[in-house]
Amino acid sequence: MKKRKLLLALLAAVLLLAAAIPVQAESYAGVYDFGIVSGASGLNLRAGPSANDAWLGSASEGTWIGIMGESGNWYRVYVPSLNQYGYMSKTYIKTSASSGGSPSGYTTGVVNNPKATQFLNLRQYPSLDAPVLGIYYNGSAFTVLSFIDGWYQVQLPDNVGYFRQEYVRINGGTPSGSSTAYIRTRNGGKLNLRTAPSYNGSGIIAQYANGTQVTVLLRGRAVSGSTFYKVRIQGTTGYVDAAFLSSTGGGTVTPAPYQPGGATPATRGTAVVNNPRSSQYLNLRSQPSTSAKVIAQYRNGIRFQVIEPGETWCKVYGAASGNIGYMMTRYLKLSGVSAHPTKVVQNGNTFVNLRSAPNQSSSRIYDRVYSGSVVTVLSPGDVWTQVRYGSTTGYMMTQFLH
């Protein structure tokens, strides 16, 4: 009898402890695209890919749904508004691909070398040093998947890789079902393009100035007071707060207090430009690559705030200029952060792939790195981070590193 009472008391304590644990914030691990509930006032979330599987909840029309996989006519999904994983019918989930135009709302193009006899290399990742996946002659057609610093990520009938922008011709036009808007921040600052339709748990892909034209691909409904749209800006797709978009490019906007996710990033520590010679300039680049666009150049003594440190590249923020970009770590004097930063791999009770290049479609898997393992950060990034694990250098998705 006493033993039974003791067990009941222990059970009650466990239940009280569980009730005190807060609900986990949005986690987009494994989500490769987002869609919205469309054509249904409420779409059921099921435990499996069948209407007979257990009901886990429902999402109203316009709710953002994170897509993780497919099973027949069902998507395996994560629903941020419910903080639940499960399955939903494809019939009632609209993506930017299903709303018209080319896949993911992107456009198409063809190889366009200056000389008809020349061919264009398809690279494994956006660098002239990357392995060549194939060669293509003028007129070879492709679908644009993304754009980064002069490189188009493209899909061909037999391959996926990167083309330099100078050697292709992109077909004009806006995908069917999309519309045009303009960035209109209230304080005149830049607008963050995010990896997910939320301030909570999303990364920042890029920042764009007031007045920049935007192609709206999908419109979600308001969540926690903010309405997010899926958009394409200068070839890059992501998510923005619709409060900072306007249907016209002119006029003025009344200033408002700073909003979460504004132009000021979270920082830790400082970095001071420290070139070998005082006459030299240090490049601030748009991406952690010596072939990336140069945003600005700085002499010795200029101070930056560190967003993310790395052994090879640091992501930094200049409070005076508002510039955000990457600088080579060897030309910086760091304070408050390690010159050899590490991260812990976290992906539940499973592993994360260490890849040869920052993409999932054509990169080689070097190793499986299990949760709890420690890696050294070489070049931080919002989507991919270059790391060293043991003696192997490769790339991991940033969302799995903490």
C-alpha cells in the first residue's frame, strides 16, 4: 500500500513538472518549403497519411504550413500555429509552385554565351573553383531556383547546379498568380528577407532597401499580429512581414517604433579591422567568399559588431553605416568572441549530414554527425554553415547548430 502511494506521488510530481515546461518555439528543422491552407475553412492535421488516422488538430484558411515530405496525396508537415507535426491533404495546401508559373515561383532562362561555339560550365556550388557537373551550349533551357551574388541556381532536365549570370538570358515576366509590391519600411531602414514566415525561429537571408520591387508569391493570414508573404526579391525567395510592403513605389510612411526583425541585428563581441599594412583596405562582402560582391572597404581601426564569428569568415554589423556582411577573420582583431568558435549539433536523437557543398540536391555526404557532437565554425551563414568536424571540412544546415 505504501509502495503504491509512493508511486502515485511520483507520478503526480512528474505531471506537474511536465505542465510547467513551456511549449517549444517554432522549429523548422526538416522543412523545405511552406504553403498555405487554401479552399478549406479548416484543414485537419492527422497522425498519418490517411483520413482514418488520429486527428491532431486543424488549421484555418490562410495558415502557413511547413512542408517536410510527401506520401501519396498527403504532405508530411509542421504546423507552427499548433506546434504539431503530422500529415495534411495536398488538395488544400497551396504552394508558390501550385499557384502558377515555374516551380517555386521562379522564372526560366537559357544559356547565352557570347560565342555560339562556347559552352557554359554548370558548377556544383556558386564558385569558379567548384567542381563542374556538366557543360551546356547556347539555347540549353533551365528553371531558376535561386540567385546569390551573380550565380543562378538552376534546374536542368538532367542536373541541378549553378550558372554565372553573365552567360545566361533570363526570360521576363511574372509568374501567374503573383503580384508586384514595394518595400516601405517606416523608419527608412532595410527589410529582412527571412527563411520562414515568422519572426520566431527564422533566419535572415538578406536585407533590401526601401523602394525595392518585390514579387509576391503567396499571402498568409496574420499570426501573432504579423502577416507574412512569400516573395521573390532580385532572384531570391523568402518571407517578409506584409506590414512593410506597399502596392506603390512612392509616397511616405509614418515612422513607427522599432519592430522585431528590423534592420538592427543581434550581436555579441566586437571586431576591429586589422590589416597587415595601414594603407590596406579590408573588403566587407555580401557572402563568405572572395568572389562575392564587395559591399564596402574599410581601413584599420574601424570597429564592427560581431553577429556570428568563424575561423575563416565573421559575419559583422557596422552600426554607423548599417552595413551587414562578411569579413575574413585573419584581418580582424576580435573581442568578446572566440577566434575558434564551436557549435553543438542538435537534431533530436538523430544526425545531421556533413556535406561537400552548401546544397542538398547535388552535394556529397561526407559524414553523419550525431546530435550532441561539437563542430568548429569556419564560415557562418543564415542557411548553411561551413564547419570542421574532426579533420573533415564541409557544410551543415545552420538550423541544426546551436
